[in-house]
Amino acid sequence: MSITPFKPKAAADASSRVAALVSAASGIVLGKSDVLRLAVTCLLAGGHLLLEDLPGVGKTTLAQTLARLLGLSYQRLQCTSDLMPADVIGVSVYDRNDSQFRFHPGPVFTQVLLADEINRATPRAQSALLEAMEERQVSVEGRALPLPAPFFVIATQNPSDQVGTYPLPESQLDRFLMRLSLGYPGRDAERELLQGRDRRALLADLEPVFGVDDLLDLQRQVDAVHVADALVDYLQALLARSRELPGLAHGLSPRAGLALLRAARAWALVHGRGHVLPEDLKAVLPSVATHRLVAREAGVRAEATITQLLRTVAVI
């Protein structure tokens, strides 16, 4: 696929549109502009987002907010222990009038899919999302059915020590471009939340900041963000060093490297640049890499490993 050269002022225009989106979303998801900016970066990069946090901190609200501000169709899939793959993809039902089976699409046929509490679903149900997330299509009775564009999965995950959770397999974790955590709001944001209008009522009043065509255009612009050879050298040095750290069972894969590069391009675009800087890689590295690193033994934290990685690999 040929990549259109970056147009003059395109980066500045993209940055202003993203700033308007983050500003509008910050009126609903209070005090989390940094997380919102990363979530939008994930969307522009064409990836999927995993939100891991305690219940009640705004994960579902974030997904609904982005869908409404972008004018995208939205479906929520509540994951439970009895969820079946057909509940995700859909099911064929026999129509007596036509004497044939008709396919009834499941919630995956949408532009923004919220898979709420994904680690409460069994591995069999979790795997139903794999093809959809990777291929942007699902297979039904020997047919490949395309999903809408854009297709963005936001999955929420409770901490693994909570009752009734199933750990996500590494193959599925790797399908998520980023993993983010909202955390508790700051004191001022929490007070505004407690004294202000209900978030659901505010969501109902939201108007799209820009449309689907604008979003698809921004996603195409990510491909045109320039990456210098020296930046690729730095990325390769980070990947190589991650495979040498003694506390890890294995380091970052080539696919993780592609994910980092894609996220860094989107982050640069969000900040009004048509080229990637080492700082862009550093900014997205924690959210892209932590869920892809597997510790060799208990007690080794991925966050500490990222810090060590950045400290020991010099910018080339």
C-alpha cells in the first residue's frame, strides 16, 4: 500500500482536532487528560485498548464518551462466566417463512465495542474476539464477514486478584495495542464529580466533535508520519535490551516493536509533528510494553523494568 506524503500543516490540524476531542472528553472523565490523550492515540494508531483498574473509576464512561464524541456506533458486551462465543459474534436462526437460516449479528458488529470485565469471561469466550481484533472480520459458517470501519475494542479488566476472574492469555493481551489505568481521581476532580451532574446525563448532551470520515483521515495520516533511520536504531536497541534483562522470561517481540512504532507515530501526530522523536517512543513505551513483558519470577514489576530499559538504553 502506498503512503501519501505528509501534507503541510496536516500535523497542526490533526493536533488541534485531537485537542478539541480531549478537551470535550475531559468534561466527562474528570482529571484524566493524559489517559484520554493516550486512548485517542491508541484509536488513531488503529489499535485496541485494555483498561485495567478497580470497578467504579470511569472505565465504561471513557468508552461511551469517545464513541459519542466521534459519532461512532457503540455496543457494550458484559462479560460473564456463562458468556458463549455466539453471544459475541452472533447466531444463525432458522426462518420458517423463507425456509433458510438467517444470521443475526452479535455486538461485535459495531465501531466501538466495550468488552466490559473481559477477564470474567471464560477463555473460550475471550478467544471469540481474537479474529475480530486482529483481522477486522469474523468467520461465520465458512464465510468471512467484515466488521465496520473503524473498529475499536475497549476492554475493561478487573485486577487479577479479584474473585471470579480468568487471566487473559498472552496471545490475547498481545492484541491490545495499549494497556492503561485510570486510577482514582484527584481531590478537586472527585469533588466536582460528587457535586456535579450525573455523568450519564452529561453523556446524553454530548455532540460529536468530528465525524467518521475525519477519524479515518487521521488514521491514514499516521502512516505518513516520518520515521528516521536513527529512530529505528533506537527502537531496535530497546527491543534487544528487553530480551537481555535477567528478570524477564522473554523480551519484546518484533510485533511489539511494530506496535511501538505505530503508537509513536500516532503520538507524534497528536502533538502536531510530522516526524517521530525519541521522546514519542518513550511516552508510549509503558502503555504499549508492560502487558507484553512476562516476569521470570514473582515480584518483578513490568513498570520497574520499563524504567530500567529507558535508563540503560541511550538515544542513538
